[in-house]
Amino acid sequence: MIFEQLSGREREVLRRASEMLDTTEIAAALFISVNTVKSHLKSIYRKLAVSHRGEAVRRARQLQLL
């Protein structure tokens, strides 16, 4: 299975998610809105073919993206 490449900002959101930060904390750390974080997470889920944050982090680790 070939996955679409994550953007730099998506990788940063995913890295913060892997640190167990919630959406609000990720937004504050990256100086972006909560809605922007949610949009990035949806895109990450689509690109990694997963349906939630834990799966995304596991898949990213399997693919050595984290």
C-alpha cells in the first residue's frame, strides 16, 4: 500500500499528537487554531488510512515517520 506523503505541518501535528497533547495544546504549541489542527488530523488520518489518533501514531511509527 502506498501512502500519500504528509506535509511538514502534518508531520509536526502528528509528532505533537504522539506526545499525548490534546487538540488545544497542539494548537497553542504551533500557534494555529484548533480547527486547523482538526483539519490536519483529518488529512493525516486519510493519508495513513486510519480512523483515529492512536492508529495514526502507530502507523506513523511503523512507517518510521516518527
